Amino acid sequence: ELLAALPQLAAHKFGVAPLLAVLSPRAPRYFSPDALRTLGDAAAGTSKKDPAQRREELLSALLPPLLRLAEASGGRLARSPHGGGVLFEAVAAA
């Protein structure tokens, strides 16, 4: 359901958070120390799967549409204050 809104999410101040949480989990470059503490608290016990396995599953579903978006709207994402990080991390994860 998020994939339909991917172009808007990838350039939105708050929309990038779930994308970056999959692309570059817990990276201090994108998340403040307070946000990392909150993410750590929220993630505790929410999934029975190993975090690395869960990330790989999410990444395999998210990366192809993100790369298509990068191909179609890379310039717009690169100029966006928030989309640049998504663009960089998507290409780096490919």
C-alpha cells in the first residue's frame, strides 16, 4: 500500500523515515539519537523474525520500485532536501 505513494513519500520530510529505516537502518546520518532510541524501543518484540532477515525481505520488496522511481525522477529526488538520502541509499543498496 505504501508503494503507490512512493514518489510522495520519498521526498517528504516525514515520509522518508520508513524508507530509510529499511534502506539504512539506525543510521545516525538520517536519524537523531532520540529517534534511534524510540526506534529501538518500538522494534523490541514487534517481529518474531531475525532483524536482518526481516530487512532483507522488506528490501527485496521495496528496492525494485525505488530504483524505478530513481530512474524516472532521480533529478527531482536529488534536488529534494529529503529525497536525496533515499536516492543515495537505494542506489547504494542495489
